[in-house]
Amino acid sequence: MENLDSLKIASNLLRSHREKLNLSIKEISLELRLEETIIRDIESANFDNFSSYLFLKGYLKNYADFLEIKINLPEYKERKKPKIKKEKNKVVRKSYINYILALVVLVLIYFFLIENNKIVAESENKTILIQKDSVSRDKDDAEKIYKEEKTDNIITPYKETIESLSKEIDSKLEVIIDDSKENLNEKSTADSNEKPLELIQDQILIIKYSDDSWTEIINSNGDIVFFDLVKGGKSIKIKILTPFEILLGDATAVNIKYNNKVVKIPYFNPDNNVGKIKINN
């Protein structure tokens, strides 16, 4: 949704004002004749649970009128979500190649066993013929011939195939090992680039206000570390690590510094002065 920041400020404002008046969600539900889940969705900014912005706007306006506060509800159109292109997973591709290689190896072994059985059978038949034609030979000579011919017939035709297959498997294993080493080196480099703890101890955010403004600060974990209406002439000082976001009800009434550097707000809504900025470093 467009202008989601304005809706979020309105949601937080309603919840904050209700809590200051010591009113429960059940009491609000009875007064407005709405289900408690609708009140919770409004205060939690779960706007996707509403089928139409028209209904959401009506709920917010009735809620604000009951609490006797003013909120800005801009008009906007729903925006189509961009299609996200799925990137190919390298790990899946490698696994797919390994599965194919394993299947090829199994097929080769299967045909190797079939041919081996045929060769053994032919060798045995040949041995029987040799024994019939060579009745006068000694028993030891016949066994020697049998063993030599059987060994030659089985091993020789497939010696090159076995050696080639072994080399191919070794090369695939070397590629996998090299990839693993490269991933470990990348991880080690990324770890070495992390900021030491002593370098991030003094990351201070200071905001000075020339006029009243609702302010919300969200840390890198998505937690709200500050939310309140700050009066003009006041200032806040918070120790927070990047990245974090600042949401302002009146972006024209603040002066922001982080680590003693002035931070400019790149854009704010000219209709209601709502602005948001993300600080990465």
C-alpha cells in the first residue's frame, strides 16, 4: 500500500492514546460495535487483514473520533506487488549433477555385472571343451589354464572403462572439495570484515525538535525502541547500532545527527510532512 507510513503513525497514535486513557480493547470494541480482532489489527498495523481501504479508513476515523484525536488519512491506490525473480540455487544444481552421475555409475555397474556373468559362463564352457579335448593333460595344467583364461577374459575388456570411470569420479570429488574450500574462504573473509566490538560502542543518535512531532525508531531486528510525541524544544539521545529506521510525524521539525554527523531526510510527504529515513552506517 502507498502512504503506509501515515497509516502506521495513525495506528500507533490510536493505541498510545487508548493506553493513556486506561481503556481496554474490549471496551473500545463495545463502544464502536466492532470485533476485538479488528481493534487489534488496527493497533498492530495489520492492514493486510482488511479487504478494502474504504473499510479501514472508516474504522480508523470512528476510532479517532471516539478518542477525540485528529489523524491524517490520505487517499491512495493499492499498488501491485512486483514480481520477484527466483534465482537458481547453486547447491540444488550441484546436487542434481551428483544424482545424475550416481545414476550413470549404477547403470555402468549393472551392465558390467551382466557382461561379467556372460564372460564367466563362456569361460566355463570353454574350459569344459578344453578338458574334453585334453584328457591326457594333467589336472594341475587344466586348472592353470582355466584360471588364466578366466582372469584375462573378465578383467581385460573393462580395464580401460574402470580406470576412466575412476578418474571421472576423482575429478568430480576434487571440484566439490574445491567449492567447499572456496565457501570456507569466503566465510572467513566475511567474518574478518565484521566490525570489532570496540568500534561500535559510541554510535549515538541525537534528534532535536523545533516543533511537536510523533517519532518512532525501529532497530535492525524490527523492534520499536522508541515511540512517543516529542514536544518542540526537546531532544532525544539514543545509543543504537545500524541499520535502523526513523519514522517522523513532522519531518520538517527535526534536526538529526548520528555519530556527530548531520543526517538529512531525503523525502517526506508534502501533504502531511510524514517522513521516513533508514540509516545504514
